[in-house]
Amino acid sequence: MNSLNFAKPGGTRDNSSCYGFIASGARWKQTENFLVNPSNSEGISSSYVYDTFVQATNLWDNQVSFDVFGNASEDSSATFDFNSTDNRNVALFGSYPDPDVIAVTNVWGYFYGNPKTRELVEWDMLVNDAFTWGIWELTPTAMDLSNIVTHELGHSAGLADIYNTVCTPVTMYGYASEGPLLANDL
């Protein structure tokens, strides 16, 4: 099993389209439940954090023929693991070694070999608490939690970053900054 880590730089450098996949043929073969650890240093309510993740998974699931993301559960003890799988898909705030990385999603799976055996099997997402996070309508100088989470969940679903500047409005565009994002296309 391999792991793909999505912290910049990375993803596809293909400038011919506004979408790409993390690995050809690797996909989810079953719906995956996930845990949300809503603890954060910004004072954002647990219910807002949890609801943001659930709404973002619904956005993605509404675009595909079967639900990739299953039921969410709140778990304040859930942790992020860079090195190994633990049969849990986890999303949480935490510290990341590179202070310039907004968020990182680690996706584990079988990415090589016979295309019939390629599969995504687990993901973990860390939202870097070195940034100021918030609801952009209320805190326009903060990172927009909703858009960043939706982007990172795209990696969880098997999509790669896009760096073609023509694709700036798409959710999977690989760069972001504080304030509202213009991402309007999954």
C-alpha cells in the first residue's frame, strides 16, 4: 500500500484541463465513514466545524454516482497519522511542520499494478492551525474553512490539485489565500 500526501507543491501539472486524478484508476470501492475532531484554537464552535465537513462531503457526493463519504461522527480524540493506516478516515485541526501549508490530506491506497486492483482505502486530513480560520463572511481576513475543507475532501475522493491559472475558480485549484475563495465549480 502506498500513501500520497497533498501538501504543496504536488498534484498534477497538466495544463490541458481543470481536473485531474491522484492516481489513474485508483478509486473508492465502498462508501467510507469518517471522524471529525472539531477541536481548534480559533474558538470556532464544534457544531460549525462538524457541519462544515458534513456539508462539504455532501457537495462531493452529489456529483458522483455513489456516495464516497459515509456518515460522519464527532470524535475529539481522533488524531492524524502521516505514517500508517488505522482504518479510520479522520479530519482535524493541528500543527503542520511547514507553516506555509494551509491543509494537508494524506490518501492511502493501491495506486500501481493491475488497474482492477487499484483502490483508495483511507484518508486523513489536517487543517493547519498556524493560520487564522473562520467564516469568511464574519472574518474576511481568515482562511475560509468551508472552501478549504471542500478542496481537501476532493483529494480524499481521489482528485489532484490543479495549477492551470485558467482554472483558478475551480475547487481543486492548488493555491488559496485568506478571505473568500472564488471556487465555484467542483
